[in-house]
Amino acid sequence: MNMQNDKDVLYPFTEYNTQRKKLVLPEYGRYIQRMIQQVSEIEDREKRNEQIRAVVSVMGELNPHLRDVNDFKHKLWDHVHIISDFSIDIDSPYPMPTRESFQERPQTIPYPSTPVKIMHYGRGIQNMVEALAERPDNEERQTVAIMIATYMKRDYLMWNKDIVTDEIILRDLTSLSKGRITFPPDTKLADMQVPLMLNGKMNGSMGMGMGRKKKKKKKKKKIYKSGQQ
């Protein structure tokens, strides 16, 4: 008995994904792909353009998140050409994309070659200070420099358990700017609260309170044991 013939008789409309054409853009599903294929086979050009506009409308309803993308209709029409393997002949309101434009490799993003001078401040602070140092030396630049120094002080306290003085922060900022940004000797920064957790250790009254509670529990436990004996 031929099992393949039996399957064809019992399930004449069964079609497995392995037998189907590969989905070009899976987010639209197989029905959209078949619709575009059927539209491309319509001989009447006017009718073909009418039907493809309806298909594009359905594609937009199936993917509402594309509406947040700039010029999302242009994206939908490009997807029509991609799904049709760039073979559909329609009057698109946008320039027809080419296969080569989607096969080009993206430009390589150069990796920063300059090292981070002070690690706990990070590259972002370093870039900000270098950009600020290029600006003219005036009151506005000095105000921004104080703001950056305050942010640096907060970062320092996040990564170091020791209390930091304003002089250290201002000296580090001057070092990052290669001496181009300086501060008067009496410059003061805003006070910063030390974070509750420092290097995995409790800090402040909360930690002390928790310690006292633990001692009380141990004491009660000892009294209970002695009375039991």
C-alpha cells in the first residue's frame, strides 16, 4: 500500500510549511505574501494598481506600530517591492527601491581610540568636558562647568566609599579639560548625600538599627534556652 497516496486522498488540501514558499517578511504573514503575488499576476495595470493600494492599506492595519515610524507609508510600499522580489510592476507614489540598496553593508562605526582618563567618571563626562573646553571662556561656560562638576561629585560618591572634597572634583575636571577650564579657589559645589549602600555595606542609622534588632533577638534566644534547661 502506498502511504503517500493514502495521505493525498485523506488530506487533499494539506500543505506543510516545508512545501511552501519561504516568507520574505514574516511579520506580514503568508496571506499578504500571496495577495501581493496574485496582484502581480493581474494583467490590467489600472486594476493592479487599485488592488495593490488595498493590500498596502491592509499591511498598515496589521502593523500599527509602523505608524510611529517617520514616513511609514513609504516603508510599506518598499515592503511590497521586497515581498514581490522586486518584480511587481506598479505605479508606486515613491521611487522604486533596488535590490542592491538593501544588500549594502552598513557603514562601520569607528570604535573610540582615546582611552578614558578617569574610569569612575566615564567617557560621557570626558566628552562633555572636552566639548565645553572648546567653547569661549565666559560666564555661561563657567556655569555649565559647575553643573558638570556637581554631576561628577555624585558619580564619585556612587563608586567610592570615601567622602570626596570639592577640591578633588574641580581638580579632576581641570585635568580632563587639559587645564583649559579652571575655577576660583573659593568655588563650592552642592552638598551630596552619601548613598545608602556603599560596596555592599549598609550606611547610616538604618544599618545601625538593624544591628540592634539582631542583637535583641539573639539575647532573647539565649534567655529562652537557659530557662528551658
